[in-house]
Amino acid sequence: MIPYARQQVDQADIEAVVAVLRADFLTQGPVVPRFEQAVAARARAAHAVAFNSATSALHAACLALNLRPGDRLWTVPNTFVASANCARHCGALVDFVDIDPATWNMSVTELQAKLLRAQRDGTLPKVVVPVHFGGQPTEQEQIHALSCEYGFRLIEDASHALGAARHGEPVGSCRWSDVTVLSFHPVKIITTGEGGMALTNDAELAAAMAMLRSHGVTRDPRRFERAPLPQGDGAPPDPWYYEQQLLGFNFRLTDIHAALGLSQLERLEEFVSRRNALASRYQKMLQGLPLRLPTVQPANRSAFHLYVVRLNGADGDVRRRVCTALRRRGIGANVHYLPVHLQPYYRGLGFREGQFPEAEAHGESAITLPLYPGLEEAQQDEVAAALRQELTHS
Ligand SMILES: *Cc1c(COP(=O)(O)O)cnc(C)c1O
């Protein structure tokens, strides 16, 4: 089977992990901060906080932005469920903004219209989570302008988009958001096994997320609320002293995982260029088929986490037939995404078909074709030929 996505682990990665296993720290030790600093430097963000997943990072980011029961978070239906679930973990309400039929990202027009209605109804969101779908950056500077106008905070879900850029600005710089979240799951751009990271330019948000990551505990004397009185003899503060100041979690990444991430990060540019090169090959090979191919806005460089095509005028049945046929031929065709609002859990909260028609049409017609740095051109030719046959001889 040619999978839709796959990690690329090399000998240097393996040696980096083994070196940690021979060293003193297995859990959060010296490698985690090195990995944080390296990613922050690459993305041009001031602060980075590593987590054991993007899901944990999204949860901590929402809490740090003070998302509370009764508050509202908006995201897109065309995403993984974690982009919405983070709000539910805070007891907040979720709503969705439909996608743009051209970019398959959050529609700025829909967002603006929904904000106007919400302002009249008194239902404005506290946090909005745009998702860089498939690695293509959102129209983030426009979403940011709306956040200034309507007073909401922004978390970019950049799980697909490490290495992408918009107007030359790397995704993760947080120029147009409060926090950017990355995922290092094996299918994503670089991997740590499980892992994630939150980037921000706000030192207070970074400190809050770091505390939430580790039980709400701080060991930083500058942050103590009830430190023991100094001895008056110039002695240092008690080295064993720490404070739990809020209710946190164990969301920590380990040095073992961070070593893999740090080693992978060295090949980020190679991974993203290879993904872009393979995407342009698909673009040429799939010309003329009854498909909509992915577009990249001129202002953007996509990280091409996913190569998604859409069947023209398809309903779910046609897509099922094509995907099943591809899988029978050993091609791991997949779907990104079944709309989040139609998941049984979200239907249980009252969401229904017809509410977000563009995301629903996408969810019925999209097929994710294999794309990853180790995909060989011969394998890619096989994928394109199989899809051509299924679409032209049926
Ligand atoms: C993968 C993914 C996540 C979750 O990432 P984990 O690191 O697996 O928790 C969240 N959002 C999007 C858009 C994703 O693709």
C-alpha cells in the first residue's frame, strides 16, 4: 500500500534519539528548550512552548487566552476535530465559519458576515481558530484586521503548515495572531512521534502555557506569590521551593521526542521543497481530468502537508467508489475532512447538514492522494495513472 502520508526518519534522527537514551534526562530536560528555541527561530516567533501534542497545545492556548464556560470559539468545519474540541475542554461553545470555495480555508467574507450578525445578537466569539488547510496559509492578515475590529483573539492551527509562508512571513511568526500551534504527529511536516508546540510573541501567554503544561506549577522565583521570607543573610531562596498557582496538566514533551524533532527540523526545508515539487508533478499529471486541483494563492508558499483533489459535481457515492477502487489498487486514498459539525458528538450539540454548504460539498468530493517526501516519482506516476483510469473508464 502507498500510504497517503508517511514520516521520513533517517540515521541522524535515530542517533539523536539514542544519544538522549544514553544521557541523564528522559523526560523534559535540556533538549526540549533547544528544540523550542530552534523552532521559534525558524518561525521567527519570540517564544515557543513544546507540548506532547497539538491537541494539548490548543487546549493550553485556549486556557491561557482565558476561554471560559459560556465563551465562544469559532473554527472551520474542514479540519481535524481537535481544532474545535479545545473549546469544549474549556467548557466553551463552538461555532463554525464556512470555507472559501477557492482556497478551502476559512472564508474571510463568511467570517465578516457572521461577525456582523453576532455583534447584533451579542454572540461574538472570544477566540477564532483559522486552520492552514493542507499547508496553505489562511488570509491571516485580513482575519487579524477583523480581530482588531471585533475584539477577539486568534490561535492559528498550523498543524499542516510548518515551513509555509505568506507575503514572505513564515507561518508561526504570529505577526497576525496571538498563538500559533504546530503538530509533530508522524503524518505532519516534521515529527516527534507524538508532539506539538505553541508559538507566541507574548511573554505572559508563553509563561501561562508553560505552567498549564506542567500541573500549574512554577519554579521561577520572579513568579512566586508566597515565597518564604528571605533569610536576610543573602542566602539564596530555598532551592526545593515551588508553587502550584493554577490547575494544570501533564502536557509535557520528553527529551526523547524533542531530540527526534530537533534532528528532523534540520531537513524542514528539504521536506517542504520536496512536497512542493511532488505537488507540481501531480498538477501536471492530473490536468484535463474532471477534478478540481488545489490552488496556491500567489502570496503564499504552501507546506503541502496534503495533496487534496475534488471530484467535479460529485456526491459521496461517487467519491466512495473512486476511493475504494484506489485502495483496491494499493493506493491509500483518504478524506480530509469529514466536516466536524456533522460528527455525532457535534450533531448532539445541535449542528445539522446544510449549515456550512461549502465545507459539506468539500467533505463529499475531496480525495487526499499520497504525498510525502519519500514518495518516489514512479509511485506517484502509478497513483496518477490509477486515478485517470478510474475517472475515464467508468
Ligand atoms: C493533526 C492535527 C491536530 C492534532 O494534532 P496532534 O498533534 O495529533 O494532537 C490538530 N489540528 C489539525 C488541523 C491537525 O491536522
